[in-house]
Amino acid sequence: MADLSTEKKVLLERHRPLLKYDSNESYFADSPAEWTDWKENRLLQGKDLVAAAAPTGDTPKLSLPFLVADKYDDKVVVKASDLIDCKGDDYAKAAHELHQDHRYRNRMYGRAVEDSKGHWWLQYWFFYIYNDFNLIGGFFKAGLHEGDWEMIQLRLGEDEAPDYAVYAQHKGGEVRRWDQVDVVPGTERPFVYVARGSHASYFSPGKHPLGPAWADFADGKRRSPEVKLEIVNEQTEEWHWLLWPGHWGGTKVPHISLPFDADSPVGPAQHAQWKDPSKLAPDLAAEAAPAVQALAQPLPSLAKAQARRDGSDLLVDYAAVSPEGQEIRGLVVTANSPDDAGVPPLTRTVESSDLTGTVKWPAPIDPGKRYDVHVSAAFDEHIATESRRTDLPAAT
């Protein structure tokens, strides 16, 4: 791809999507430099250390510019099996710390590319530190992997206005005509509802069934930050890290796996739609997402979830409703202070086997700050409820 024309750059900015996060989300679209720069991370080739984010001795420092398609530091030949592994496992801590750094937070990567049929597409790529399916991994350990690349793409018609949109979801994509896509009022920017934990992209908020007992949750209730668009030109050295063939994480699918378990992902240029966007949605005329089996059982719900303060403790009084045969496993609680500019919310899971009761947030909160608290309940069969919100004023 040659350097983009000014016209295509204008189109990429004009149609820059607005990401609507779920109320219980803790991981946000940021720069992938978070993953190369995190102090716990290291680039491995087999069992050999190639580079570390916090190197010792003669080990080169891991960074985005260090990632290339041919040879690291003009010495070590790059292999597709190479991976950036995390020595620790506190991904929430890493995401919370790094998102506060203005060099990393709220980034998306845009490019315009022509497909094999002569149509131009606008692509938008998003990186997340961790994929924590439903953000209830503390209970179910499903769909967890280090690193997460997601994307949407818009096809341009003859007048260079979009005529179709394709939103990537797990191993496929959902298609809509452009006139069926909700946009920010007064603009041509599409809404993207980001699924809790899995970060799959949806055209509308709500629960999205993935099988007989699995669903994505994308309520869009989290206040949406403006995500900066960086326009890609992979022909320049600045963007060569996009061509790196390795894995953005060290997760490997276990021998006995659950639905939606996956290895850590490869980068954007390793996906078929990078070179030919029509590969993600070969049949636009279908205008439908891949068929899925509807949820088989009645869904649990959260009748009450009221957060309150007790000194520096955050308590939640709750009452859940469960259809017969489905047992509650605990609550998913997200606390966010609007008084902390640039600080992302934190989500914690609190185990409980009782349908009613009170749980305690596992860390103190600042009495002098306001908080919005979102709570959902997690049940057997890998089901989570919609969230409920409480706004707490600063303590007087």
C-alpha cells in the first residue's frame, strides 16, 4: 500500500468509530506499546530470551520498534512462533497502571486498503492488554488470553461514502448495510458496542448469544472516551511492528479447553482481511451475522444491587433471581471515580453462593471522592446478568 492520499485520511477521520464500553469493562483500546513496555514482559523464541521490557546485562530492550518482520536488531531471524510473554499474571494491575499514561491510553489504528474486487475499505484496529471473557474469569476461566486484537471495517461505495460495515466478532464478522448502522448524531461516526472482556464488536447494545449457554455482554453504559486515531502506513519504518508475525502474548490453549479459549493473537497484518478486506465478509448480500444457537435456559437477573459506603469500605447489598438449576457464583463489581481523571475503573469478582446478601469490595475507597459502581451477578452455565449502577457522592 502506497502512502495514503489526503482524501483517504480525511475519510478515516470522518468515520472514526466511537467505542461504547460495557459497564463492567476493565481493559480498554490502547497502544500495543503497553504490551512491549510492561516491565513483566519479554520476547521469547522457543525458550530463548530475545529481548525484555526491563532488560539486564546485554539483553536488548523490548519496544514496538524492536519488532520487525525479518531480523531483530539485524541479528536474530524472526519466527512466526515468537511471542511476547508476561512473567506475571496481574493483567488488571498492568492495564490500570499503563492506561493512566497519556503515551498509551485510548488509541486506534486506521488504514485504507483496496480489496481483490476493486473496492476500498476503511479499517480500524484496536489492541487490548487482555481478553477476559465476560470479566468473570475468576469463576469460570473461559476465553482468557494475553493480548487481544479486534477490528471493524467499512466498505466505500462509488461516491466514497460507506455502503457496508463489518464488525469482527470472535472468529467471524457481522455485516450490516451502512443505512442500518447507528452513528453519533450529527456525524458519520459509527457506534461500536464493545463486549465485556472479549472485546468483540457489536452494532447494538445488549446480550448477544454465542451458543446454548454462552453470550457476549455489551451494554454500552461506560462513559466513552475519545479514542485517538493513528493512521498507518506500513511502508514506513515507523509501522514495521505491524508486520511482525509473532504472538502478542504467551497464552496457549490447554489440552482440555472451553468454548472461546484461544492462543494469544497474532498482529493485524497476519489476518486475511489485512491484505484483502473482503475475506472477513465474503458474502455481503447475506447481511447477517453467522447463525448461532439461542440461549437454552431462562436467564438469571439481578433484582437489586445497591452500593454504599461504610467508612473506607465499599459494600454492595444485592438480591438475584435464578431460574431453577442455576446457581450463583458471585458478583462482578466495577468501581470508578469521576474525580480521577485518566484513571480507568477497576473490576473485581467477589465469590458468593447466596442469592441475597452483602459483599465487600476487596480494597478501600477514598472517602473524599465520588464513585459510580456497576454490579452484575455471575451464575453457573457461564451466564452473567445485566449490571445495575449506584452513584456515591463524596463522604461528608
